[in-house]
Amino acid sequence: MPHDPAAAPLPVERFAAHDRLVVIGAAGLIVLLASLYTVFGVGMSMTALEMTRMAGPIGQPMQMGTGPVWTAAYAGLIFLMWWVMMIAMMTPSATPVLLLFTAVKKAGPEAALAPRLSLLFLTGYLLAWAGFSALATTLQWGLEAAALSDGPMMALRSRLLAGGVLAAAGLYQLTPIKEACLEHCKSPAQFLALHARPGARGALRTGMHHGAYCLGCCWVLMALLFAGGIMNLYWITGLALYVLAEKLLPGGRLFSRVSGGVLLAAGAWVILTS
């Protein structure tokens, strides 16, 4: 139903430009800091810039000798690397729903708490990706222990396995689960109407709920980093831009289907040439 100009303004219309700039600026600062942490590989033996320059073909990373020994401290460092990288990659695509969430709170009885609730919403969203980062760390540890992944270069050693990852990602792009999660991510107003909850705990839970849908939509795309190189900046940037386009551009479902076909073809080619 079209909005009647004589009626009360919609929440987004009542959301002051200053508040919008504050939210965008805060999200941008988080992305910037996370990106710098990722690019310079804080705590790693090499920076992401160095790993990107030295990256080999898919499934054939440059051999750099013995990898680091996995200890609890090193596992914690790898987890932090994954999580900060996910923050840099996924926060931009979460900004539209964060803006809408803030606008709704500013227009309601919790207006005075809107900035704090927005921060809690974003925290919940990023906590969902912390869960993914913990699983990715465990998988990386297991792959290196099985000598299937090169420790220093952080990439799969087997073209057959790398091709399988590409093909699996392509198949997932065509599944109903992917479609359902993408629809939630592309419809922030509908998501908030169904799932928003009041209060600080509600904001945190709503953010985690949205993060869960985002995980369902994008986790397999993030798994492609194992094939291309976890710290390969070309793959990191390309995947971040793809996720942003898939969620924001019209016809996102067609976009994901086409990309699924491309990934399937790429995976088949890598397997057949391994």
C-alpha cells in the first residue's frame, strides 16, 4: 500500500540524516579496522599482501616448508584471524538492516536507547559469524593435520579436493535453503517485522537471528577461501563484493543461480585437470 504523505511519517523517514551518518560511519570504521587487521596479518608469519603475491594456482599453493605448530594460543590467533576477516567481509552487507533497525528504534518507545540497541544488534550479528569462525578454525586445523592444506600459505594442496569445494559451493547456490536464507537477507523490513524483539537482550537476539540467516546464505561462499587461499586478498575482496551484490542488487536469486552454475563448471574443470 502506498504511503499517504498526510499520514504519520514512516520510521525510515523520521530517521534523521545525522543518525544515519553515525550508523554508517560506525559500521565503516569497524570494517576499516578489521580490513587493516586482515591485510597486515597481525600475529601471522606473513601479511596477507605477501601471501597474495605468492599464491599459486587452485590446489597448488607455493610450498613454504613446515607449517606452524598448532597450540591453543595459535588456534586462538587463527580464530581471531577468521573472525576479524568475517567482520570486514560481512558488515557492509549487514548495514542496510542495521540502518532500518536503528530507524525503527528511533521511531518507537526505545528512541533514547537506539544507538546502544543498534550496537547490540550488530554485536549479535557478528557473534553468529564468530561461531562460523570457530568451525572454520577447527576445519583448518584438521586439514593441516591430515596434510591436505599447506600451513604457511593456508590453501588446499589437492586440486581434486579444491575442485570438490568449488562444485559443492555451486550446488549449494541452487538449493532451497540458500534461496530461503537469501530472501530473508534481501527483505530487512519483513525480517524485522517478524523477528525484532524489545530491549537489550532482544536486540542481541535479533542480531544473532539475522546472522544465522546470513550464515545460511553465505557460509559455503566463505568456505571457498580454503580453495583460493584463506589470506588471498583477491578472493577475500571478490567474495565480499559478491555477497554485497547478491543481497542488494535486484534479481539476487538469478544472480546466485548463475554463480552456482559458474562454480559447478569451475569445480568440474579443476577436478578434470587435476
